Amino acid sequence: MNNTNTQLSTAFSVAPGVANSVLRVPPASPAAAAAYFGASLAFHADVSDVASALAAGGDPGFVVIDTRSTASWDQGHVPGALHLPTALIPEQAHALLDPAVPVVTYCWGPGCNGATRAALALAQLGFQVKEMLGGFEYWAREGFEFETWEGREQRTPDALTAPVDAEDCGC
């Protein structure tokens, strides 16, 4: 067994005699945790960070892709996003996107893996890609402006997803 497999099997083994369900499987080693969480940040961006980068003005250094259907896009989407449904990525991505510019995909929300499927399709075509955690649902719930077929809209931030009296959550 190689070192990585040994670390993983040790990190995920069941601790004997531990009644607490949180610690029944002990935490990973600090090195394994750093590798995992570092990798996670390489694959994901959150709604607040995407919104902040887009609001800063100028070129954010990435393009945002809405991977949903046209009906979903019309219902609401991130301002400035490109509409590229997942099913059309293989035939249209190279015509619409610059392979040198990272892509951030999103779909409906955390209960939908459409952005993950789109990110996979783009990565397989050679694009650098991240998935926006929370998708359109959290974009709207955090109170960021969005576009619909009728124009721009903005909702009051949901106190369970965004700070009520602060610019950011501090995380």
C-alpha cells in the first residue's frame, strides 16, 4: 500500500470504543486535511467571492457560465454570465470560451449537480474550471442582483445565508 493509501485508510478508520458519532471516524491528519481542503478551494468558489470579484469592476480574470436550460436562464441568471447549457458544451465551448481564461460554472443550487457535470465537460475539453457553490439559488438568497427576461431584480438577503448588517460574513 502506498503512503497516500495508508494515510487515507488511517484517516478514515473507525475508532474503537468511541460513542460520539462525530468522532467515530477520527479526523484526518493535519497533512491530509490540508491537502483535501486546499484541493477543494482549487475546485470551488462561493457565491460571495464570485459576486465580489464581478463587482470590483474590470476583468475579474474568469468567465461565469450558467449551465441551465433557456427557461431557467430566463427565470434568472447572474448578470454578465454566459448561457451555455451543459448538453451544448462539447459543440459550443471552444467557439464561446478562451481556454486561457478560467471558467466558473453554476446551476440551480446545492441540490443540483448540473454545474459539476458542466465543470467536468469543460475540464475534459481542456478548460480551467471551478464550480460556484450554492448556484443561482444562493446568488439570489444572498441578495445579489440578477437578470430575468423582464429585467434586473434583487431580493432582500436571507439572514440564514448572508450577514444582515455587514458587508461580508468575515470568513
